[in-house]
Amino acid sequence: MTGNMASTIEPLDTTEKQPKALYILFFAELWERFSFYGMKALLILYMIKELAFGTEASYGILGAYGALLYASNILGGFLADNFLGNRRAVMYGSAFIIAGHLSLALPFAESSFYYGLALLVVGTGFFKPNISSFLGLFYKKNDHRRDSGFTIFYMGINIGGLLAPLVCGTIADIYGWHYGFGIAALGMVFGAIAFYGGSKSFENIGLPPCQDALDRPILLGLSMSKLIFIGASFFVFLVVTIIQNHEYMGGFMAIASLAVLTFMLFIAFRSPLEERKCILTLLAMFFFMTCFISIWEQIGGSILLFTEASIDRQVFGYTVPASWSQSLNPLFIILMSPFVSSIWKKTSKAGKNISTPIKFSIGFLFCALGFYAFVLGIQSHQDGVVALKWLLLGVAGFSLGELFISPVGLSTVTKLAPAKQAGLLMGVFFFSFGLASFLAQWIAQFFGTPNTSGETTDIMAQLQGFENIFTFVAQFSLVSAVLALLITPLVSNVFKRHN
């Protein structure tokens, strides 16, 4: 799942024991991803069908939420590195995430909805960047168990992403939206219990850099630890305000993106020549990651609405909930990862490693094929209903594309980032995800579907709206593929020197 970086599934080396902490963090991450993807499978449908926000407003809220969710990772990572340590940051994140899902589960409509999203933004900021980096602390620098360990860990992400829409979607379909959100909260409770209950396996790893300073009273008898938690709680109110005024998010993201790019160019041209080349190459890769995530994020927006409104979901006489479509991507990731992994192994053994931009280009081509499958399905509809096979073909296409792009992104940062800018560049990497989440929903808004909350929506106009979105995304994918090819000669030497 791209939300936490999909991983190509390698054959595991079972001859050596992994750290005990791996299995604790595996279950904690599995349940956190269960809660996240269970909620996301319901979110836009809930806004349109229950809260009657309308399609355009729902896309806007989803985009603002996604942008803030990834941006919060920068602050959460900073606080963990400098004050809290990974362990306490993960526990803080768990508490806020549980509170967020419970708020969504409350039947108080808009007020509990906005606060639920804001609590999830803050909680994910603490949890997401720190559980992965925490796992990395259990391996020495050249520990050959690391790749197998992270493969196991990322399997938890895909398992959680596969199960969550099936469970939460079914509960919501039978008992109501708020029960679906409640099950997502329960998932995070299980994750917190797994993490806290297994803390003995962590020994002294992941503790605050200075425990005494963290717990010493510094203001009104409150310690730094408590002040951070209180500050994060007040930050929730700011996030609520931003999401409620999501129409201004575009201007903010444009200014922020220009500021980040200007600052990174300033850093690059003040660096030695080799470091400058690495930073500029990473900025180019961040551009392509932004393009890809803006494509991938359609799954929780336009594709989910397309499934709800237009796909024939009758399977053996049972109408499958639209939310189940969110399980297709992790299912295809799990099924196709060994195939892609075998390609990398064969090319490596043959001494013909495929360069990163070429991998990106191939991935974008598969994304284009996936979205063209949606377009063909729409064009072959019967009385406004599209056959299920087109949904399966489309998701399979861009899931295969994901395997050529997503696992490469994080690896590229760790390979190319100069040591003194590693944290900064990782922050920019996550910022590109936030920008992409916003762009994904802007694309859907701009090319748009009619408001689906009314009783008399024109089915043909609705299909035309979906066709416009998917045609643009397919064309955008093709342009991205061509650009990735064009940039290959410019960056190939940088990758060769750092592989």
C-alpha cells in the first residue's frame, strides 16, 4: 500500500532469527493500517451519502485531509527525534488515532466528523513516521536480516489494507456508518495493546534522547512530555479549521510547494558538487513520486465513487459493498509482488540492473493501461452499468505500476541523501505525498462528476464525469512515463555511483 510504501515481497530468509520486536511491530502496524484503510474505505461515501456534502466538497475535504495527514509526519518525526523517542511517539499517536475513529463513530454529524479527521491527522503524524524508523533501530547498519525483516513488516501493511475494507465495509453496510468507524477504532485498540504489551522486547531501544529533560517540570509544573501532548491537542483545533476551509488549501499548497522547492535549490547549490547532483536528482524523483501518488490516491476518491455509482456489484446474487473495492489494491500487490521481485533478481544476476527512472517509466505505463481499462469499461456500459471485470483490470493495472514505482521511492532517498540533509530530504519526501494527495482530489474536482447525493442524478452525465477523470489520469500517466524516460540520461551517472 502506498500509504506506507508498498514493498516488493522477497523470499524470506528463515534460517536466522529476527528481533522479537519485529513481530510486535508487525501486529501494531497491521492493526493501525486496518484502522486507517477501514476508515478510508468509508470516508467519501459517508460524506456524500450521509452528510450530503456533495461530490465537489467531498473531494475538497478528502484532499485537505490527505495533505495534512502526510505533512504532520514531518512534525511527528521531529518531535520523536529530539524529545519523545519513537516508543512514546507511537503511543501518543495510538491515543489520538483511537480518539479520531471514536469521534467518527459518534452520531453527531459534522462536528464529530471534522474533529475525527483532525485527531487522525495528529495521531498519524506521531505514529506513521516513527514505527518504521523504530523497527530500523533493531538492526545494525549492515545487518543482512534487515530486508527480510522489513518485508515481513510491510506484509502487515498489505494484510491490514486487504482485510479492513472487507470488515469495516460490511459492518457499515449492515449496521450503519458509525459502526464501521467503530470497528476501525477497535482495530487501533488492538494495535496499541500489541505495542504496549510487547514493550519488554524493546529493551532500551527507542527511548527519549534525554529522559530526565523530557519529564522535568518546565512550565506551570508541566513537563516537556505533557506540554507536547497538550500542544498536539490544541493543534487539533487548527486542523479542524483548515479542513472546514478546504477551499483555500490550493493556495496554501502552491505557496508551500514553491517555498520548499526554493529552499531545497538553495541548499543544493550551496553544497559540494557531488551532493548537489544527489539533491537535484532526488528533487526530480520527488516530482515523479508526486505524480504517481496523485494517480494512486484516486482509489479512495473517484474510483470508490465510480464503484458505488456505476459498477455491477452483483456477485452470485449478492450485492458487494462498494467499500470492498479498496481491498483489491493490496490483494493485487500481494499476488504480483513475487513476480516483480523475480524480475529484479534476474536482471541483477545478468548484470543488467534497470535504472530507477526506467522503472518509473514502466510503472507509469501500467498505470495508464489501468485507467484506460476504466475508460473502456465506461464506453462499453449497458444502461449506465459497467461490468465488474473492468474494475478488476483497472486496479490490477495500476497496482502493477505501483510495484515498479513505490518501493523505489524510499530506497532512493536512503541511497542518495547526503548524511547532513537526510532528515530534511525525508521530510520533503513526505511533503510530496501530501501535495499529491491534494492534487489527486483537485483532479477529480476539476474534471468532476455531478453531485451524487441527489435522487435524480443523470446516470449518463455521471459516467461522462468519471470518463473525463480517468482519461485525464491515463494521459497524465503517459506524459509522466515519457518525462521519466527523458530524464534518464541526466541522472543515470548519479545512480550508478550510489548503487
